Amino acid sequence: MNLTLAKQILQAVEAEPDGCFKVDGRKMRHEAKLMQEAGWLKLTRANGTRSAIMARVTETGHRVSRLFRDDSVTQRLHDAIMPRRASAISR
């Protein structure tokens, strides 16, 4: 999961007055689907269309979003999840 993009998506959904955000673009849709699998988002099709996806944040997603508000926590999560570069490992 791309934590930077996930953070942006969570913030965008939470910023919507009705709590519903249209997910556009292939990368964002892919990330949103991963976030749904993790329990952070609830995705639905917009007005019965095949391509438009609407996202709402789950309670778990709100908790994760609160963690993302602290940049040091975001960085620690990123460091823990992302594999280290081969050059850093061989040192």
C-alpha cells in the first residue's frame, strides 16, 4: 500500500461535507480497493456506473487518519512497512 496516497485519499474523503468522495484515476482506484480490503474505506459504484467509485471512510479508517495527522507516526509506519533498499541492508 502506498501510505502517502492512502493518507491523501483519507483526507480527501473526510474533507467532503457529505463524507463521500469520487475516486478518480487508475492509481487512486487501485489504492482505494486496497484500503477497502484493509477495512479503511467502504466503496460503492456511483449511480450504477461501471467506472465511477465513491468512497466513505470506515471507523477504522478514521482511526488510521488520526494517526496520519502526526508526520512522525506516518514516517514510522512507512519505515516499518516498506522494504529497505538492498544497499542499506548490506551495510
